[in-house]
Amino acid sequence: MAKTCSGIDSGPVLDRRKWEISQEDDIRMLYYRSGLVAAEMITQLLTNPENDFKGELQDLECRYYPARKPEDGFVDWNLPKDQIVRQCRALTHPYPGLKSSEKETTLTIWKCVEFDEHSTGEPGKISACFSSGDFLVECKNGRILIREWTADSKNWIPEYGKILSGIDWSQTLNQIVKRHQQRFPEQELTDDFIDFVS
């Protein structure tokens, strides 16, 4: 049984809106979209002379999504390429980026796209480099093109054959859940997150 919530998010609901999300949207684009919708809602609420601001009471049974930390953002090169690309879009600016490593260097991937289905079966292997600084990395079902990246070592450059490391996705999810349960044992996780982890 979920606990009853109280606090800043437990008041009456004054308005709701839906908006479209494009397949290509990244997290910054979602902030732009939600910001525009929120501004429109607030403007309409404040300029409507018939608004009594009573709103609609919420069901105060609450469950939670666990918080992520920057160290939870390491790629799993064994995932399909579309999942890696989506994860990158979710973690790009203004968030800390999708991480990988090669020896002592941590690489932050800011933008990547699906490239092709070619794979030699070595997830994380750099299989081609371009003069622009872009490079191809193999994953479970093909290659992705890394378009924007930074490295914490200014001497690091992508080179054919280097193997980029990551962290198994299930290990990352379990780490997020465990940290939440230790820090907030009274805050039950939402069912759809539990289903996703299972």
C-alpha cells in the first residue's frame, strides 16, 4: 500500500496539458516544450477572471521514481543501438552526458546517431574514425556514430581498434534502486519503474 503524500506537489490540480514529443527530441528540447506549455497554462490561469483556483483534488497515494546521479550515466555497449541513442538524448545538455571510458580516460558523449547494422561482435570497439572527430562504435546490433563528445584527458583521440568500456545496464538500474531504498525506505517506487527494471 502506497503512503499518503503531503507537500509541495500534493495540492489541487489547476490545469493539465499534453504535448507532442518527437522521436528526435533530446532532454533540452523537452525542457523547451514543457516550459512553453507551462507558461501558456499559467498565463491562461492568471488572466481568466472566472478562475476560482480551487482546482481538482489529487489522489494522494504516491509512489516515486528514484533519482539518478552522474555516475549512473555509463553506456552499456551490449545494448541495441536505438537504446544507446535514446539514452544519449536523455542525458545530453543540460545533464552530465552519456559516459564511457578507455583506459584512464572518461569520455562524455553528447550526441550520437544510428549508423548501420555492420558489427564484428565486439561491442565498444571503435571501428572507424573521421577527420571531423566523429567516430563509429560497435554495439549489439550495429554501429552508432558519435557526433559530439568530450574527454577528460585533452590528449585523448578516437583511434581505430580502441575498446570503450561501459557498465551493464541492469547493474546500473539495480544500483539506482538500491540507493533509493537505502536512502528513502518509506518511499515506494512506482509500479511502471519496477516493471521496467524486472
